[in-house]
Amino acid sequence: MRFTSVGHGGRYQPRNIGAVWIETASGEFVKTIYQRILQLRAETELALGDRFDRLAFNDFLLDQGLLTPDQLAIAVREELVPARRPDTGEDG
């Protein structure tokens, strides 16, 4: 199994990862998690509207450490989104 990542080229490189893909030892593509992160970001933007902060979202993801995509989604839904809603959490 081989794990490969590519920097996004943004101001936070090399911390942020723009794409991740996993291959078997023979080079056969297994999966990528980049699309899952984009889906989670879109879901979070919809949930927070104008209160969505891209940098806060990215920092939150990085602060979670090594989680599966499903665990990451749960953390965003149960911690980040409620904390940033105006009626339940911190201001911006």
C-alpha cells in the first residue's frame, strides 16, 4: 500500500494537503479522500451560511489529527458547526 499526498499550493503549504490518494503495492488506485473533504466543506458552508470561515474550517480539520473521513465528518457536525452557530457558540 502506498499513501501519496500533493500540496494544495496555498499559503499554508506544506501543512495543508490538496489531494490524497492511496494505491496498492502494484500501483492500483484504491481511493482518494479529497472529494470527501470537499463534500464536508460544502455541507458545513450550507449549515453555517455567512458564518462559515474557510480558515477556521481548515484549522479545525488539521487539529483533529488522524481520523477516518467518517470520524472527521462527525467531529465537524458535532463540534465545529454547533460552536459557530450564533445561537449556540462563539462569535466568528
